[in-house]
Amino acid sequence: MSVTIYHNPRCSKSRQTLALLEQRGIKPKIIEYLATPPSAAEIKHLLKLLDLHPRDLLRTKEDEYRQAQLDDPNVSDADIIHAMIKYPRLIERPIVVAGNKAALGRPPENVLKIL
């Protein structure tokens, strides 16, 4: 089974999740999503695997969240996804995909249930 992690090396939870995978002998494909933001289709796929709505995957404490006025409950899912593409820091991390399942690594142990 292939495993992918959407990773931010500056994030402690992301580093801990990657270390957890590696301790179990898993060598995941690492996507540094800040350097290579996912497309709208990829975000929609991740949301489906995570069983989340776009708003559920937002980091609400980032400056870009306020700049893009995403605190407005009337902002559409499409606009939220567009903001995630434009400002990838808004995407909660890390996301681990294993086969046809995904989990947020918050806490890192969350990913164990999909392996």
C-alpha cells in the first residue's frame, strides 16, 4: 500500500507524524504542500477521503484566513477551496493518505487507524 503525507517540515505535528510513519518502516511519498499546493481536484479528493467539509480543513488562525474573509459563514465551499490553493498555509496538516483512506495527523497517532 502506498502512503503519502502532505507535509510541512516547519510544523512539529507534521514532523512527528512523519517520524511515526518512518518508525513503523513506512517510507511515504512526501508532498511539501506549501511548495507544491494541491489542485482543486486534489483538495476535493482529500476532503472526500477525510469525510470533511472544506471549512473543516481550514487553519483559522492564519493571517490569510482573515485576509480572505473566510470567517464569513456564507463563503462557499468552492471559494474556500480556491483560498486553500491560493494560500496553502490554510490547509490543516499533516494529511496522510494510505490507499483509499486518509487521516489528519492531529494528533500524530490518528494516522495509525488508516495503516
